[in-house]
Amino acid sequence: MSDLRPSPLAPGSTASAAMPGRVLVIGSGYIAGHIAARLTRLGTETVISSRRAPVTPESRGVRWTQVDVTSGPQVAALMDAIQPDAVVAVHGPSDITWCEAHPEEAYATHHGGARNIAAALDGRPVLLVSTDNVFPGEAESHGESAQTLPANAYGRAKLAAERELLATSSALVLRVSLVYGWEDCGPRPNFLTSVARSLMRGERLRVPDDHWNTPVLVEDVAAWVATLVNSGCTGTLHLGGPRRIGRVDWARHIAQQVGADPALIVPTPRVGTAYACRPRSACLHSEVATRLPELQRYRPVDVLEATHSLIL
């Protein structure tokens, strides 16, 4: 079973009552930008730190400082300089196909970075955003008690990072399912954005017909992180959307929203595509979230409803 320990907050407590004064977000990608933006809106002094400056619109106006997370001395110096009340770790490459082709680099960044963060925490709470790829994908969905067996190099690297931080006894690992939203910039837009843009250009798309997710909106991820980062929870928690959906069905729904011909979606087996290394069923559900009263006002939105709202 999950070893998540409930927050000491009493029922009825608000997220703002528990907000830390200063949070260090290590990572500068799409998810990190949304987390930093939400923390900032809630009145938390937020600092983003990464190897390269963030390019996401959400990161504008948030203080940034450079760090190479694979360097222990750099991470230690960063922690001394910022003196955060809590840390959010969203570091390392998230391109699963790239990680499969560069497993040693992926492992060095995710695991090595987590090891350096753990060494510099000095008792501070840390929240690691992790992945559904730590599971083999044989079950229809995976709860916190499911046995981990990573499906690919990305999952192995993330699982090693989880274990490194959980060993500090001050970490919460938040595993998220496929994260989506409208992504205006960045080298690798998420599934919803990339499919919508391709369809609007009239392009045919090969989409795997044997791959399922419980997609979760990026704003929901940011809301859970902001609520949990200083909640006192430790252990492992899952965040997936309320609908289990195949990529083909989702892509056809996107086609309907943008007014494109659904015949542009070509169902294709994962084998021989960029999805070949992904688990067949990358779906998550939570067995323990209902025990956390502070999360009850942040119910994840349905992917079909969100897709309609985001595109229109």
C-alpha cells in the first residue's frame, strides 16, 4: 500500500493558510512554468532554477537563476542562496523517445539531480513531479499500491529519482498521467496542441490505436502542487484525469473541435512509431486522495470538456 501520510491540516483549512513564503522550482519546462505561475498568483515568492532560462509565457515575471542540477556543488550553493521554505522538483528531460535513445543521460539528470537535491534539502519539504511510466502498463489503471516496473528508460530514471527523494522522509512524489493544455511555445508541444495544429493545417496523423491515458490538465497539476507543497504530506500520490481514453478517440475529438476531417486520423499500432517505448496503458488513479480534505475542491477536469474549452 501507499505510504502517503496525511497532512496535519484540519478539514476546512485553505490552501492559502498553508502556503510557504518562498518556493524553489527546479525545472523550467511547461509544467514547471504553470506551477511557478500559480504559486506566484497565490502570493508565494517563487524562484525558477534550471540550466536554461524558461521560455514558457507562464514563467514571465518569475525570478530565474541558473543551475545545473547534475552538479552537487551548484545545487548546494543554490539552496544556500535562495533559502526556500519548500522545493518543487520538475527537472530533467521529459521527451520519452529521447530518453529511450539516451538512457544514461536521462538517468544522470533525473536520478543524479534528485540525489543532489536530497543532499541539499536540510529537512525542507520537497515535491517531485513524477510519471505514469514507472508502471509496465499491463493493468487498466494504476493506483499508488500498484507494483512499479518501469516501461522505459524515462520511467527507470524517474523511479530512481523518486526513491532518492523519498529516502529523505520529507518528500512527496506526485505521479501524473499525460499532461496537456494549450502550449503556445516550446520545442515539443503536448499531444492536444500538436494534434490540433496539425489538423488545422490539414495534415494526416498516425495515432496509436493501442495506447490509453488518463490525461490531466496542466492547471490541475499546478493546483495540486500548490496545495500539497507545504501540506506536510509525504509518500506517493497519483493524479490522473477522470476519463480513461485512447489516443485515437481523443484525436478524433480534437478534430471535431477544430472542424477537421476525422479521416485525417490514421489509427496505427505503437510498434514502429515514437510511442513504441510507452506502456500500453499509462493510466493512473488515486487510492488515497480522498483522504486529503485540501484536495477536494480541486477535482480534475474531464479531458473532453477541457479540450472543447481550450480549442474554442
